[in-house]
Amino acid sequence: MTIDEAIHAAIAGGWDFKKAEVGGILTTKAAFIDPVFWESLGKTLGWEALNDVTLHECGRVAWQQMWVNFIDDLAHGKPADEFFQKLTLQ
């Protein structure tokens, strides 16, 4: 999945992308720090099915854990697009 596809998936899941616009332009940086982006992306990608496992193992629902995984990847110097390439539509 590309970053653009992830953004469209989050919009399909109910994310209001206008909150991530700066001067009428959608910024990925604003999207990536918006918890509603991640929750909406998770709805579209079916992450709710993983909630029992992630709550038990990590103490977080699946979309929160995916957000943490994304931040961890960035902290280790990986580009954002590399994280999204691992995601697929269910």
C-alpha cells in the first residue's frame, strides 16, 4: 500500500482529512500524528479483529499498536513509505 492509498483508506474509514490540511493542502505529517487517522485506517483494514491479541500482548487496541509500530520504524530511520508498503487492504 502506498501512503496515498493509506490516506484514501483512512478517509473511507471516516477520517476527516481537512484537519490535516495546511493552506488547503493535505500534509502527511499532520495525518501521521492524528489518532483519528490511525483509527480510521484500522477500520478500513480490519484491524479490529486483532484487538484481543494486541490488548493482551501490548495493552493497546490494534490501531494504537500500529501507530506505535510506525513511530518505532521512524525512530529507527526507516522512511514512512516503507511502513505503509507492509499494509494491505483486507
